[in-house]
Amino acid sequence: MSITDNLYSDYTSQLQKIADIKYSLAVLQWDQETYMPKKSAASRAKQMATLSELAHKESTSEALGNILQQLLEQQTLSTIQRKNVELSWQDFLKQQKYNGVFVRQMSEAVSMAFNAWMDARKQNDFTIFEPALSKLVALKKQEADILGYEEHVYNAHLNEYEKGMTVHLLDEIFKNLQQPLKELLQQALSLPTIDNGFLKLNYSKQSQLEWGMQLLKELGFDFDAGRQDISEHPFTTNFSSNDVRLTTRIDEHDFTNMTWSCIHELGHGLYEQGLLEDQYGLPCGEYTSLGIHESQSRLWENNVGRSKTFWQHYLPKLKNYFPNQLNGVDVDHFYKAINKIEPSFIRTEADELTYHSHVQIRYNIEKEIFSNNCTIKDIPSIWNEQYNQLLGVIVNNDNEGCLQDVHWSHGSFGYFPTYSLGSFYAAQFYATIQKELPNINEEIANGATKNLLNWLRNKVHKHGRMYTSNELCELITGEKLNTNYFIEYISNKIKTLQ
Amino acid sequence: MSITDNLYSDYTSQLQKIADIKYSLAVLQWDQETYMPKKSAASRAKQMATLSELAHKESTSEALGNILQQLLEQQTLSTIQRKNVELSWQDFLKQQKYNGVFVRQMSEAVSMAFNAWMDARKQNDFTIFEPALSKLVALKKQEADILGYEEHVYNAHLNEYEKGMTVHLLDEIFKNLQQPLKELLQQALSLPTIDNGFLKLNYSKQSQLEWGMQLLKELGFDFDAGRQDISEHPFTTNFSSNDVRLTTRIDEHDFTNMTWSCIHELGHGLYEQGLLEDQYGLPCGEYTSLGIHESQSRLWENNVGRSKTFWQHYLPKLKNYFPNQLNGVDVDHFYKAINKIEPSFIRTEADELTYHSHVQIRYNIEKEIFSNNCTIKDIPSIWNEQYNQLLGVIVNNDNEGCLQDVHWSHGSFGYFPTYSLGSFYAAQFYATIQKELPNINEEIANGATKNLLNWLRNKVHKHGRMYTSNELCELITGEKLNTNYFIEYISNKIKTLQ
């Protein structure tokens, strides 16, 4: 082997070892949210903290730094090798900003916050979550200083989930959308009333679970390389592209709850299963950004999963599971009911239009928290006030309000905007798909989503971090992120709901 | 804090960190045997190897060695502290014999062997398991040299599961038992024929599962500090005394399969839940030996779970689950049926008498393998021959023969004898229990097992590695392991089967 080959091989071994630790940590987290008994919380928190600390130690070792510096000087690296090394060097420099004690503290604070959130959910009481969340936010503020930022402290965290994203850019995006979204909501609210009561009948948990499993299977999720379990809040994690774990939750009295969150997580899962196996542990084997990740989940959930064509194929299948509940409901009725635009409380169940107000509220609150304009104690009142203001709904309790999402308990501040970005990317990608796969609607109407999945595999999944979100968007669609695609998509949908 | 306190605190932190890694590894193993999708096998093997290597690295660090050496010289350690330090020093010296590369190799070989065993089970074909097992055995032979031994190479592995156990001692134990066991078998085979066909009717999986869960709950397993799942081969593992995982398997056409293996694992689980929480990661928070571990599982499975008093309480409850299958079966009939002594193929389902021939066969084969008197390829033929010779049964296929146990795929050579030792300890402990808790049979007949569990908690569980098996046995019963207790116990049982 040449010197370069040797160095690259050492680099790969070291990165894969770090990945082994991080994915082990992910197994512990997955178990924590699916199967772990409650008394295990304290020891599990320590176990995860130890693994976090070890991963950090390996990620910042002098040996790794030396290998990376030498590799940066090599002239014979392939394109993908060079990209891996450059990104690993950036990651290395970032990891070096942290120290082991802080990493351990953060890991323990996250575990405690997650357990507190679970307890708070059970009691439907934010005050139970508040002390642990306050502690976590204090560390996240410290982390912003460690990472560094320009202009706004919150930018440090936004940048973690979507490289280059700033308060400035997001303020502009949300501002520009405000008027069109408002007008579209007026339009939507003047649509003929649609009876969607059949969606709230009793749908047995077991049948819903089986139905969801069938959907996942038929839409291309590889159950030899993944599985689905139940958790308090649906999520997707992975331990390699050959082991992707989806979770879902089921509400017996609300059919919409499970189905679209199941398809949403499927989109995440297909992305993870589509990452290159031979890039395990290397940047090009990791997802581009959370915005792109959410583009995959939102594309399957909405552009596909809330289309009439999709249900032309699937409604008859669904009726096999729930013949009584769906008796007399035709595709047109079903389509209009599942797309009913109506301000509501729960983000994951919101329609495609008002969804972005849910995101904006979380974004506003996070911005205020990191600007020290509000304390954690204030969250419920600000939350409820903003839901009243932006969505015109009265939040009755914390579970349908500020306790609904798991994200803050994970320390994921700056994450929520990626849901909107993901929806916008999805609309833009889907417009391109319609051009490049002219028969796609007909195919979907026949239950054939293979070509769509292949397109996503080739255009998005396989690239990993080879491109940034912006580069990838331009490569695929010929232009940067353009929210007009979303406006056009949602306007067209509203027209079909007449 | 004093110097001693400081040192002990550093020692505790370091040991707990090692425990965090080992228990994380156990989570990955548990997941591998319960929920992991099959394509994950290769990456999971690497992840586990990395954690093994890290645990080994931390277990052999110079820093730990220094702390231990200093602590050994301290005069003010409490009794439990001193015991912890002395045992940790022994562990440290043992771990130092290994190198990281070997630890990694062993971990990967075990993962490969486990996956090969799973495949072989599916195909009912030992040849699929054979190459991976050969590789693993080659490493286990190397390991014996690394660990060192006297007299017999197999002693190195026996000593791993039961300190001080040797081929010499086991040969003697099995030899002394041969005649009494043979005579008792003759007696048993001349008992009046009992119809146990009702045990092989159709027992639905779901009902069996629910029944097993009820048993676990009522017998004292804390489901806030553990759970039960399904696996190919039942096992118990733990990630702390607050997170103990049992697994079971269910055969719809054989009621005996699940119930007693469920009670067996319960015994293991209660032991782990009874270890001292404040000794997490320290020797006195770990089980004494595998022999003592099996004493707990076998005591619950047999001395309690196959007694007539136990079923006086539980048969009516069981009939709630299976009224048709158990229609007309009274306690006396049930008791005789579940204790029917009859040579058979499957160890985990064997009666209490012929069980030890199952163990002896595995012991004989392991001894031959490590003496290089037979190759892995020979296993099926030797197995089948010995089953014919010792038990008089004709093994028809590998799944009911040499593929039935998971242990070899884990590299657990020297483990099986602990099942017999455990049964013998159990009989001896149970004789003491009968004396110290004179009302225990009456209590069990009323479904009250709390006093029994408390006795085990105080006499066995809480001590961890404070005592060796022999010391513990003497402390509890006033004498060393004495197989006469078992012979007496089983003779008495046979009398009740008239």
C-alpha cells in the first residue's frame, strides 16, 4: 500500500471505531425510549455519559489529528476520500472545542431532561419538566459560547442542524411566508365543510399497528435492515445503514395520529437505509443535514402520503383493516378529510399549511430563550399565547401544548426549523420528480413507488455529506431552496379540496 | 476526605466507568438476541468488539493499577472495601494477561459464532455452525494458555465460571453420582405410567406469555427494574440491579417449554435485582459465581416450581388461562405429569433426575475438545452416541441434538457443569430453608413466596462476591457443597410420584 493508502486506512479504522461507540450510544438511547424499565434511568444516564465521553476522547485524539493533517496534504486522494478527510478535519476542530467534562455533563443533563419529560407527560404538568430543562438550557447556552457564533447566540445551534442557517435567514423566510400562508388559510377556511369524524372513531391498536407495518413494507422499508417499535414520541435512529429503527405511537381514537407519523418516519428510515454501507463511520456515509433528512420524511408523509393518487391504491387496502369505520367513505371524501386545513394543537398531526405556524412558534420561543428574553418557567404562557395569536386556538393543558414534543428534552434547540425547511425542500424536489418521472402519479395510483425510491436513492440518499444542503438542492433542482415551490404545491392542493 | 477515601473514590469511579462500558455491551448483546434485524449482524459484531476493546483498555490502565496498589496498602478500608479492592486487583492481573487485539478477535468470533448458530438452527444443520465454532474454539484454546492452568487445559475455563473448579473435582462428582442416579432412574421408570399428554395440547402463545408474565410478577420480579422479551434461547442479562432483562421462548405445542424456563430465568433475575445497588460496578455488586447463579434459577425452577405445594396455589390460576386443556386435571395428576422422569433430548425441558446426564454429556464433549481428542466436526456423532449411551435416546436431528443450546456460540465452555452444581447448591440451600422457615411449604401453598425471597436476598443475593461459592455455602448451610442433599431431595420426590 502507498503512504496515502496506509494513512487513509488508519483514518477509516479510527473513524469507524468512533462510529461504533456513537452507534452503541444510539442503541442505548433507542432502548431508553422503547423498552427500558423506569428504575434504570439513573444508571442508563451514567452509561450513556461514559460512552459520550469515550466517543469525544477518540474524536479528539492527537493521533487522529496527526493522521488528518497528513491526509490533507496528500495529492492522490479520490474525490470522496478528500471530501471525507476535509469534513472530518472540520469535525475534529469542532470536537476539540469541547472538553470531556462538559460532554459528560451534557449527556447526563439530556438523560435527566428526557426522563423528566416522560414524567411530566404522565402528569400532564410542565413544572415537572422545568428544572431539568432549565439545567439543560444553561448548558446549551454554554455550548453556544463554546461553538462560537456570529450575530445571534441561537445561530450556533441552528448551524448544528442546518449548516449556514441563521436567525437572519429564518426570520426572512418566515416573514416572506406570512402573507401567502395567511391568504391561503383564509381560502382554506372558506372551503366547503368536510366531515372527517370517521377518522376519530375507534381504530384498534393492533389493527393500526399491522396496517402501519404493511405500509412500511410495501413502501420499501427493508425489515431485514430495520424494525419498528412503539415509543412515547415517534423517532428514527440508526446503528448503520443495515440497522434502522423506526418508532411510532398509536391513538385508538385518532386514525391520523399513527398513519402519517409512520409514513414520516419511513421517509427518515429509507434515507438512512440508502446511505452507502461502505462509507460506514465516514462523513459521506452520514446524512447531509437535518433539513435534507426532513425533506425525505415530509416528502413521503405529505407529497406522497397525503395525495389522492396514493389513496386510490391504499384506501381499498385500508378498508380491509377497518371496514366499519370507513364504510361509505370514497377516495374523494377520504382525501379531503385527511387534508382538512384547520388550526390545531399538535404539530405532528397538523395539516400541511398550518404546520409551519407550529414550527414558527417553537422557533420564536427558542430565539427568546437564547436571547435571555424569557425563562424556562415562562414557556407555557408564551406557548399558549402564541398558539392563540398565530393559530387562534386555546391550549387547554401542557400535553397538548408545550410538552407535546420530545425535542427539547434531547437538547435539540434549533432543530424545529428544519421541519419547515424539509417541507420546502420536499416541495422543490417533488416538482423536479414530477418532471423527471412523468408517470409517477400513475405509478403511485397503482401502488408502485419503486421508481420514486430509486430516484431518491440516487439523487439524495447515496450522497451523504458529499454536498451541503444548498449544493445538493442546486444539483437536483437546478436552483437554491425556493419556497415558491411549496406555495405553489399547497395552493394547488387547496384548489383540489373544493 | 482522607487519602484512603480519595483513593477509594477514584477507584470506584474508574470501576464504574468500566461497568458502564460492559453493561453497554450487554445492551447491544441483549438487542442482538431479541430485536436486531439480521443484516445488522456484521456492523453489530464490530460495535461490540470496539466496546470490548475499550472495556479491556480501561480495565488494564496503568492508572487503575496504581490506584489498586496504593489501596492494597491502606489500613483503614472497611471489610467490604478491602474485599472489593482485593478482588479488583485479581481481576486486574487477569485482564493484563490479555491484549487488546485478542479481546477484539474473541468478541468478533463470538458474534460470528452466534449468528452462525442462529442460521444453523433455522436450517437444522450443524455444518452451518461448524466453521465459526471451530474458529471460536481455537481462540478459546489460546485463551486457556493465556489464563494459565494446572493439570488440565479445560480447568482454565472451568475456573472462569466457578472459581476453583477442576476436571478432577467434576469427574469425581459425576462418578459418585453415577450409581445413585442410575438406581433412582430405575426406580423412577418402574413408577406407574402417568398420562402427560395434556401438556402437549395446543397452548396459545399469547396466553402462555400472559401466564408467564403473571407468574414473574407474583413471584417478585420487579417490572420497574426489568422486563421479559422473546429470544431464540432463554437467557437473563442485566445492565444494573435496576435493569434486569429476562427472555423466554414459547412452544405452542408444549406447555412445559416456556413455564419452567420462565421460572428458571426468574431465579436468575431475582438474584440480579437483589445485588446491592450501591456496589454498582464493584466486585461486591457482582454475582458470586455461575454455580451460585444457577442455584438461584434451579431452586425456583425445581425446588419451588415443581413442588406440589406450589401448584396447589397455581393450578387453579393456570386453569383460568387454559380451561379446556386442563379440564379434569387435578393437582396430583398435574404434579406427577410435570415431574415425569423420562430420558429426553432437550436439557432445558429435562426432568430433575436425567437433567444431569444432559450436563455430563456436554462436559464430556468439552473435555474431549480441549484435550484435542475430538474435532468440532465430530460433535454431532459424539453427541448422538452419548445420548444413546447415557440416556438411551436416538437423536433425530441437530436442533434436538447438539444445536439446542446457545452457550457454545457465546464461547461459554466450562459453563454447563454450573447447571449441575447449581442444582446441588439449590438442594442444599433448600434443606436449610425448610429448617429456617418452618412454614415455608404452607406459605407456598398459599402463593406467598415473599419470605422465601427475603431469605434468598439476605443469605445469597446481597453478598455479591464478598464470599466464594464454598464460603457462602458454608456460611448458609454450615457445610461445604454436599451432593447428598440433592440425592435425598430427588429420592423423596420419586417417592411422592408413586
